[in-house]
Amino acid sequence: MKIVTLKIKNYRVFENLEIEDIPSFCVIIGANGTGKSTLFDIFGFLRDALKNNIRQALQVRGGYKEVITRGKEQENIEIELQFKMNILNTERLVTYLLIIGEDHKRPVIKREILRYKRDEHGKPFHFLDFKLGQGYAITNEEDFSKPKEKLEREEQKLESNDILAIKGLGQFQRFKAASAFRSLIENWHVSDFHISEARGSKDALYAEHLSPTGDNMASVAQYIYQNHSDLFQTILTKMQERVPGISKVEAKDTEDGRLILKFQDQAFKDPFIDRYVSDGTMKMFAYLILLFDPKPHPLLCVEEPENQLYPTLLRELAEEFASYADRGGQVFVSTHSPDFLNAVSLENIFWLIKEEGITKIYKAKDNQILRNLVEQGDLPGYLWNQGWFEGVAP
């Protein structure tokens, strides 16, 4: 599944933002405060809402009044995603719409819709439609031999009007679209990596995927080493190419039954525990663990991957993100690095500009001047550094 359109209304700096024709590898640039983090937070918000509920997802962001755009307190927050999904061997454009408002100063889900076209003609059909915790879902949606009038609706009432219908219904396989979209969101990875949390000994817990903060990196490294030795060798080879002296990385058990990462420098007999390894080494290893996950995430969001990394590594890292997207995942990256941007095509670059407190978004490929300059041999990072991305400073 691949997100192709994102519409956001009244979510912080995004009063009315629409991003169309989103590529598999999407790079966002913009000055501080223009909303790069807020854009990624949309995905985190949906994931948190699915895990808990709308009220709790808003609370960790300061509450409804802190999230809704200033001056729009009497309106609703709206998030709409369009994504391509394979249904019975046919790729269909599915739309998910979520409208959030307040009822007696309590956040509620005013409308939640999941729809797509059953054939080439006609309007998209609602396979899930809920208002304030009540609605219906279609149970035989994949029976395309039946006309719309013969599809079976199952009426449902949720426990509360702040719970996503895709959360309640998505756990049941008879609701195909809801189940698929729930699974998509559950497997999103919105990175909030902290080097301090990745260091040190950790409880030896089973983990297949890197957590958003990276606090389980040793456990994931051990899992990949034990179960996917070919991928671990790829990770190690790339580490050796990018970090001078690194010859081995392993997750070792400690005497008290915990795990710790150790890095072997070929110039020394004994390995270093991760406490004494540079921030850049830790971060590069984390990115490789993430990018060579045996079961890749359908969506990665990574903010400013250049932090703590040597500039010459950024081109290769950008290429790794692009390769991940080519293998079927979708990647959103924000950056302040011209070196990173130099490895990215104009087709993959979007930039944010803030005007009178409200953010707008532009596609680099739609700018004729930028296209002409790139065709003449200039690189995007250089053009950004020289001020050719209007309204943006690196």
C-alpha cells in the first residue's frame, strides 16, 4: 500500500494543506517552524489514536485546543488519506477520511469513512461509515459479482465516540478494507530515535523490529543475527564501509541476563561496549537495522537523519532510503542537509513555506527554474543552499 494524497485541515500550522502525487521516497525541506515535524506527527497521531483513542492521542499533544489551528477552534480537524491497495489482484485507490471535533469540550470522532470504487465508473462506495460512534461496515465487500444494493451491511455501535471504527472492526477479517488499513497503520514506523536510549544494557526481550526510540536495538540486532544471517552480514558490510575500523558488531549477554551491543575495532583486541562508541556509529547502525528489516515497514518517517553523521555518508544514506522505497516501502524524510539533498531527485522533493502563520507546500518538480538548473547539471542541495528554493533557507 502506498499513500498518494494527503489532505490536512486545521491541524496546527496546516489550515488547509493538500499533498498530491506523493512519491514512494518523499523528502521534505523547510525553515524551522514551517511544520516538518507536524507533517510527520500526522502519521504518529493516527498510529496513537489507533493504539489508544482520539482523546489520549490529543492529550499527549497538549489537548484539542493545542492541536487545532489558531482561530479555527469552532471548526473540525480533518485528515484524509488516499492510498493504493491491491484488492482481488486489482490496484484500487482507497480513501480514508477522519473528522474530529468537540462535543461539550470533549474530543469526538464526528465522521470516519473508508471508501473506494468497485469498478471503473461511478462514485466511490462507502465500505465503512461511522458518525459519533455509530455506523456500518460492509462484510462482503470483495464480492464484486453482486450489485451495490446486495452488499451486506453490518450495523455497529462502538464503546465510545472517541474510538476509531477501524480499531474496533479492523480486528475482524470479515471487514476486509478496515482490517487492511488497520494493519497498515499498526506497522508504520515514525522514528523518534534517541541515542541515549539505544545505549547501555537492556532486558533481553524478544524483538523483531526497531522501536521508534531505538531502545531495543540490541535485541533486534540479536534477532536478525540469529534468524537472518544474510541480512546481518549486509548490515555489517555496510557498517565496515562507512565507519572506519569497524570489523564486527554483536549483541552480547551480560552476567545479569541482559543484552548489550559491542563493536569491534580491528585495531584493538577487545571490543568496545556501545557506551564508548560515537553517536554517529550508533545512529548509522540503527538506520541499517531499520532499512534492512526482514519484514519492512510499509511506511517510514525519519526526521533529520543527518544529525551526528559525517557529511560524506549522507549521499549513501539517501540512496539507502530510496532503495528501501523501491523495494516496496514508503519513506518520508525531513532534512536540513544540502549533502543529503544532493542525492535526491527533484521529483522526490517538497518544500514548506510559512505565510502569516499558515504553512503551504510546493513540489520542486513543478518549478520550471529548478528543473532548468538541474537539467544543466546543478544539484538540488546546491540550489537550496544558494536560495533557489523560494522562501526556504537551509
